[in-house]
Amino acid sequence: MQDDPPMLADSHCHLDFPELQPDFAPVMARARAAGIGRFITIATEVRRHDALVALAEAHEDVFATVGTHPHWAGAERGVPADRLVSLAAHPKIVGIGEVGLDRLLTDAPWDAQQDNLAAHIEAARRTGLPLVIHSVGEDEEMGRALVRAHAEGPIRVVMHCFSGGDTLADINLARGHFLSFSGMLTFEGRDAVRAIAARVPAERLLIETDSPSLAPAPHIDQRNEPSYLRYVLRELAYLRGEDELALTRQLWRNLHAAFPKLPPC
Ligand SMILES: [Zn+2]
Ligand SMILES: [Zn+2]
């Protein structure tokens, strides 16, 4: 590892979302000035794949994924694993998803969410790329799906914006999955997820902003942007009683372990 100031990486953001477009260049400049050296902009709809690829191609430090977010599962159901696998061949596509289960924040059809999850699991297994999972209020169903998936063969998994309980955390940790923590760590009433963030083995940790959503304190309820990753790092270091620089180095190694298609830096 180099002696330069260590770099941060936003492991999960949505750089293509409309909220970030009016001042996109300053947003990216602020993030880079805050020490963020890599961004993974996460797909929400396969139909927008070309735009996401164009964004990643335009910026050396931006990478992308391919998949259908559960909130769009009704509008985009049944994209076959074959199609995900073939789109994932692009050199800047480093993961599959985000996909998952969520009946709390969306009324997208449950059967479509489950079918999409199965196709994305298959694509992750065939490509060896990590599956980026969105799971909100579905600990039991998600736990069962992950146990079933592993019974059919190993997959890599990143649980993004982890908000589940101890049981779902332990199902993931026992299978070598990564847990990614967001600005939610700074929200009031989130003691359970803070306790999990404090106890996750260091080599299984990731951080993210999920920009433009989930802005951390002191920007809660404002638009989120990747430069606010600093607040997530600070909170995580505080919770774990760790040094921010040492944690940054660990998180950088973890990012490349979680997303092995990223070029070494
Ligand atoms: Zn999500
Ligand atoms: Zn997201």
C-alpha cells in the first residue's frame, strides 16, 4: 500500500439520477477534493444501461453495475440472466444489481421482485461479479434467499445500505459477504445498525453514500452527494474506536476484494 494519503471509495451511488445533474461537475469536483478516488454508480434499470456505461466511460474513476432495482421490478420484470451476463462483459461493469426485496418503500409486485432476484443471483454466479443487494424490512425472506443461493454454489454479495438485524448480518458474514454502511449510521434511532457496524469484522466492511438519497448528518433531509462520504467514515471510525486513516486503508482493500474486476490502483 502506498504512503500517499489513502483514498476513499463511494461503493454505492447513483450518479445518473436527475437530482445530481444540475451541478454534476461541481459535485464530482467536491467528491474528488474530499479524497474519493473511486465511485461505483449502481444500476436501477437495465433499460438505462447504455447511459450508465457512457457515464463510466467518461470518467476514469467511475465504474458501474447492471441490474434492476426492486422499486422498478414491475416496470422491468424478467430480464434474463443471459442478458445481464452479456451486458456485464463491458470492462467498466463491476457488479450485478442493485436487486433485492422491499415491500416497505415500494409496492412493486412481489413476484417480480423475487423473479428478478433469482435471475440476478444466476448472473452473479456465472460472472463471478458481486451481487449488490437492496433489502429493506425483508430480513427473513432475504436470509432464506441467500442460504438457498449458496446451496447451489458460491456467490459474492455486497449488502448495500445495511439496515437489517443481527440474524441477517450473521447469515451474510458466515458466507463471506460484505456489509456496506451508509449515512443511516448518523440517523437517530438507528442503534441496532450502529451496533452491527461496530462489530462487523474489519475485512467485511464497505461504506457508501447512496447519493442522492440518505444524506448523513449534518445534511439529513438534503440532497446527498458523494463528498458526504466523509461523514459516514467519521461515524464508522467513531463507532469502532478506530483511526480514520487506518480505516480508510482497510476500506480501500475491501472495495477491491468485494469488486475484483476493479483495476488495481
Ligand atoms: Zn438500494
Ligand atoms: Zn442504491
